[in-house]
Amino acid sequence: MHDGIALEAAGRPTAVIITNEFLHEAEVQRDALGMHELAPVVIDHPLSTLTDREIDGRAQQAAGQCVAVWLALPASEIAGR
């Protein structure tokens, strides 16, 4: 979150990717750092024990959400991607 917030503050649209297990922590950290509008890209947990095929699936989960973030689409559209 810190790097994403720093990039956003520098004017670079940023997609911070997290797993659903860490959503609450990411939101708390984001809000504490004053970047309330930064919507994280959320994918399924876990990552460390996945096969290459499963990792490809996580990348697919993230791809549409990242594009939505980079194009500044509404949060409601980001969640549905």
C-alpha cells in the first residue's frame, strides 16, 4: 500500500493488488495514510502454494480490475471485474 500511495501521490495511476485475506488491513492502512480513494485490486487467497495454472487464474482475476483502476472507472465497476 505504501508504494501504491506514493505512486498515486506522484500522479501515476496505480493498481495495488492484494488477496481477499488482507482486504481489511489494506483498507485500514490506506485510510490511515490519507488515500481514501485508492481502491485495491482484490484477488483470491492464497498465492504461495499455487500451480502455474492457478497463478494464471489469479492474473486473470486481477487484469480487468487493474484496467478499471488505471482508467479511473467507478469503484462499483472495479469490484465487478
